[in-house]
Amino acid sequence: MYRQRNTRPYGGRRNPRFSGRGQGRATVRTFDPSSIIASLKENRSRMDAPSNGESISKEYEVKNKFSDFAVVDRLKDAILRRGYDIPTPIQDQTIPHILNGRDVVGIANTGTGKTAAFLIPLINKVLKNGNSRTLIIAPTRELAVQIESELKLLSEGLGISSVICIGGVSIRPQINRLSQKPKFVIGTPGRLLDLANQRKLDFSRFESIVLDEVDRMLDMGFITDIDKIISSLPRVRQSLFFSATLDPKVQNVMGKFIVNPVMISVKTADTSGNVEQDIIELRGRNKTDVLCDLLDQKEVTKTLIFTRTKRGADRLHKDLSRINFQVGVLHGNKSQNQRQRALTAFKKGELNVLIATDVASRGIDVRDITHVINHDLPESYDAYIHRIGRTGRADKKGVALTFVG
């Protein structure tokens, strides 16, 4: 259990529900996870207790190796160079259906390997049919960059062309790359529509379409943009749809986008067992002072801190930089180049602290984050789950701490 001096591990009196804060201003929607964390710890204690019973739950058993999949030898070699051998459950179940040309709906938690699950068969499709083109739509710039990065690693030496179409950077190089008819176009809804409106991008020319992290797109208000793009797609296409949840709003989009799909779900729990969750009660203490005490502890080596607002992120960045922490900041007011530089420096270990808002956090895929700290409460349960899912990845352990009080 993670403990801090003079604090209780969690506050049992709190309830995991939304609350409004602030007087004389717009209500701020927040979610306090204290009671959920208390319940998790109670359940864990019960599970650790001796028992004569046998568990009836059974995890999915992977049936294949990557070498077993019906992809061309050049791609198998590229996958091997990437260091992949045994697929994750979502990859094991999804890749054969996509290779067979089926439409797929994949429901999976973040960090389960779904990007490679759709890229590998789509790369194979291009290698077998040079005319095949794929459009991949992601909710944020960071996720789009991450997808293209994985694409380049998986297709190294295979002559696969791509372009990333996102805001925050000049549109002119993107227009130039689109004129060369790249096999993969990866982008965010707003920039893709902007390019389509300028007649630089024709959605009807794509044979394969991927909607990735649809629940997040809807949370960010992209429903109208997504509807416009879907209405412009060719009727005959292969459609791949990925989301962490399947609530009514997501199902509504799915119904417009995909017909008679293979449904695959590997979502067994909202939170990974690799993430230890805890509460830090402030009880009147200065939040920045408490944060600095945490960051000074030797086991806290790479930390992602979430704030509610861009202004709060900048203020915290200034405070921590002043006392010589190696810290970066990531939010919607930063240019794409600034955001990418901060994320790259964090990945390389040049920064050991990164501050982010929720809107900029999707696509942060750094496997050795030891701690996630909720400096400000998230706005919802889903936002909380997404935040803490940034640690405890790739079978590593992580700690998620939330400031309350």
C-alpha cells in the first residue's frame, strides 16, 4: 500500500458521485473516487484471505503467434523486427477477422494493443493490393501521432506511405502529402473535414475505415463531425470500430457506421490489477507542497500529473520548474510541435514529470510511467479510468494517487 506521512490511505466518508463546486460561477463537474478505492481495497483483502474454493473465472487464452497469421512474409519479418511474438487477446481475436475482410467492433480497455490489431491486417491488405487505401480517425492529435508512429515501425522497409492530418500545425504539408495519394491517412475529425471542404481529401476513395476510441470522440463533442464523415464514405468498404465502452451514444454511431460486424470484447475490468489506487487527503495543507513531497520520494521516477484546466497546468508547471523539477506540460493551447516535444522528452526520460489536461491526454502511451497523480479531480468516472490507465501498462506495476479535500 502506498502511504504518505500524516495522511490516511483513503477517506471513507466520501462517495463516488459527481459534485458541483464553486459559488457565483458555473458549476464544475467532478468525480471523487474515494469510496471506489476503499471498496477495491476491501475486495482485495477478501481475495487475499485463505479460501478452499476454486475460482470459476478464466482469462482468454491466446491461440496464435504472430507467425501463425496469414500475412505476407515481408510483414512477418517486420513484425518480428518490432519485437512482437505473442499477440494480446484483442490482437489474437481481431486480426484473423480483419484479414478475412470482415467488419469488426472491438471493445477493449486502453493499452490492450488494439492499434497493432488493426494496423497489421491493413498493412497486409496494402501489400497484397497496391490500390488499397485506409482512413484512420482518432480523437486527439497525440493518438493520431501514436498510430502513425506504430504504422511506421510495423511497415519499416515495406514502402507503405502515410500522412498525418491534425490541427496545431501547418495544413500545407498535409495537402502536399495527400496529393501523392498515400496508402494511410490518419487524422482528427476537424482537420480531416477541413481538408475535405477544401477538396483536398475525398472520403469516398478509401476502401478501409477505422474509427478509433469512439467513446472519447463523442466525449470531446465530435458527433457532428463524425456523422458528416460517415455520410461521405463509400457504401462498399471494410469498417473497423474501436471503443472502450458501448453506451447508447456509441451504439448510435456504430449503427450508422457498420453493418453485421464481428463483435469482439476483451474488456474484463475497468482498471488494471497492475495499478495500485490510493487517496491523498490534503486536510488544509498546500497542494503544491504535498505534491513536491511526493515527487521527492525515490520510487516516484516518472510521473504524469493531471489538472482540470489549461491555466492550472501552466501554473503548476511554473511552480515545479521554479524549484528545479524537470517538468513538461501538455494541453490544448500548446502548438502541436510544443506538445510533441514535451511528450517525446517525457518518453526519453529527459523530463521525469509531465503535466496534462484530459483533452490532451488521449494518446499518451509511455510504458514506464510509475505514478499518475490526479492533482485535480476528474470530471467523470470514465475520465478517472482513462487517467489511471496511463500507468501499469505492459505488465508493469503503477500507482495512481488522487488529491482530495
